[in-house]
Amino acid sequence: MEKFDVLVIGSGSGMIIASAAVNQGFKTAVVESGPMGGTCLNRGCVPSKMLIYPADVAATIKEAAKLGVNAAVTSIDFKSIMERMRRLVNGDSAAQAHAVENTPNLTWFKETGEFISDYTIKVGEHVITAEKIFIVSGARPGIPPVKGINSVDYLTSDTALTLKEQPKSLIIIGGGYIGAEYGHFFASMGTKTTIIQRAPRILPEEEPEISDLLRKEMGKRMEIHTSLEVVEVKQQGKVKTVVTKSRGDGSLSEFSADALMVAAGRVPNSDILKPEKTGVKLDERGYIKVNEYLETGKKNIWALGDAIGKQMFKHVANYEAEVAWHNAVHDHKVPMDYSAAPHAVFTHPQVASVGLKETEAKQQGYKVMVGKAFYRDTAMGGAMGDPEGFVKVIVEQKTGKILGGHIIGPEASILIQEIVNAMVTEDRSFAPIIRAMHIHPALSEVVQQAFGNLRPA
């Protein structure tokens, strides 16, 4: 048995912990069977954005006529876009791997690990134990138990990154973050794209009016069907057919395309890792249970990132890693606070959100004010041709505390940051946003105007 001071399972945000451990003189092990860098670098946010940026460029060119710029996308080099993405991702992963392999006091075990007893994991022929264990084992695409799913060739957010040829037509099962982003990419590339969503709205976790506007705008470039349950998939030759049942009237419909992508959520890797064998508790979905300090029910074992299924975004996992490591090496514990954790969806238009939605705030007993401002009512919005989009903010009426912010429109992922930064101040007041001078004309004025338009809900 090989003994370490610190064991980190997963090389995504877990490497923040591994690096800190090595820097503080701990003998450290990392278990990672896949390429170094985890989901974000190899299969998630980084490669997908390398595809989405060209999609944004193509979509912008197609919309330029309204500004008097008569341009056209004459061709798309799909192969070149995909190869560029893979080249950059593989290069970054290889650089990380080289660094890890040449770091003293750090050992990389390159096979899949499985707990076999308390604080003990088997990795290939190695049996490892450690005083402090951090489970950052991630998640993978979930495949729903649909009739015929195992008899058809389908893509996931993982395997879509390996495509060499562009599909002429594509059906995406799922209208959440992943399905919406890939829908934007493929539609902008010229693929005839259809999204089939079980819920009544795409991006059902967002504010209803944001979901509605996104559907309207994305619907200009693709088909979007909601409230449809996929009951069967089948394949004849290369053609894939999806059979759906309306959740309203029960009617059946069929959709066919050259390619099929399943984007129906994520599932944790706990079934592979088996952390319950070391006394770690799982919830009913298989995610690891942790307390506010990211401690599992087993002493000296922490968990974070997608493995705990809370807010499954890279920046959140990075923050969790800092919190978990602090709590592992200091007597004074700090809790993980998700109240100001933002996220963005890189569709066209973009979506970004932080904090509570209006309904959630009311359900939690807050008396709220709501403010809204539209891009088209700002000078820069007018210069951009009145893009569809708005900012919606929710504030506690008595204290001025920001409870939530929600944006749809150009650069939403950047504009949300002003709200996030205010939410981590001591009193979380919106007053600094109102008082601060905002560059005119700039898109940031739409955020200030939203707070200026606050009215009791």
C-alpha cells in the first residue's frame, strides 16, 4: 500500500488543491484516468467556447444588414474549426500533464480509481491511502433510458468534439444549457438543427421571460419543440428518427435527421468511484453529500465540483476548491456561499444569471423590488441596431440588498459581473451601481438603468 498526505481524485479543479498541497510540502497523489485538465479543459467549457465563438461571428455577419453592412458567410470550414479547437485543447492538456509529471512530491496515477475500504482506493495495480482525501471526480453525460437508444449512433457533448464532418441535419434531445449552446453552434454552422425539450421551456432554470425571449431569437435559426417526451429512437441507414409524445395531448410525432445528440443532463461518476465504500454518503441521484464546509460525512474527506451536483460550473468548482483546502488545513472553517455564484449560457443572444429569481425571492419571504431595462433604450443599444435583450434585477425592498440579477442579450456574461461584485460586498447594496459613473455610451448603462427602474413587485 502506498501512503500519501493528500489524495486528489480528478484533475480539473482538483489541481488547485494538488498544487496548494505540494507547495505546502505535502506528499500528494492525483488520480486521473483521462487527459489532464478534467472536464472543463477537455470536454466542456473550453472546447465548446472555441466552437461557439466562430458561431457568434457567423451569426453577427448574418445580422449585419440591419446596420447597413451587406455581408455574407460564403462558406464554413467546419473541419478547420474543429481541428483548431482540438489542437488548442490537446496542447493545453499536454502542457499540464508535462508540468504534473515533472513536479517533485506529486504522483499521477493514470488509471480509473475505485474505493475498496476506508481511506483506501485501488488504481490499476496500485493501492493508495491518504490522510486527507478530496473527491473531485466530476460527472458525465447522462443517457436517458429511451427505447432504442442503445441501437442508434448518437453524439454527446463529449463525442461531438471528435466530429470530422459537419452533419447536414441534427436533432438535439434536451434544451438545457448544453443543448442550447450546441444548438447555437450547429445552426450557425449551417446544420439544420432541431431541439426537442421535455420541459415547457428551454433553459427552464432561468427567469421565464428570459427563456421565452431566447426561444424566440433562437427559433429564427432552428426548430425548437417543448413539452415533448422522447419515447423512442431508431435508425435506418444513417438517418436517425426520434419519436415523441406530447405532454399536453399525448399525440405522437416523429423527427428525422442525419445526426442525433443527447444533451439530457449529467450524472456523477460515483458509480465508478464507489465512495460509499469509504463511508461517504450519496444522495438519491448519486451525488456526494457534503455540509456547508464541503466536508463529507467521513472525517478528512472533502468533495466538490460536479461530484456534489450543486452548481455545476467550472468557476464554482474553483471557488469550492479554495474553500475545501482552507478548511482542510486551518482550524477556522469557512462555509461555501452560493448566493452570488453566477453562470452564463453562451447562446445567441447570451444569457447570464446570479442569485434568486423573482419567484424564488418571494417564496423565501422577501418583499422585493424588481427593475428592468432594455438594451434598445441605451445609446449603445441604439448604435448596435436595437438588439433584443434586457436586464432584470431583484432587490430586497427594506435593505436594498441585491437578491438576483438576470440578463439576456449581447455580452451578458460580462455585464453580469458588475452585479456579482456588488453582491459580495458587506451589505450587498445596489447603491454603488447607481452612484458610480458609467461610461457613456456603453452597454454597462443597461445594468445601471435596471437598478434605476426598481419598483415594488
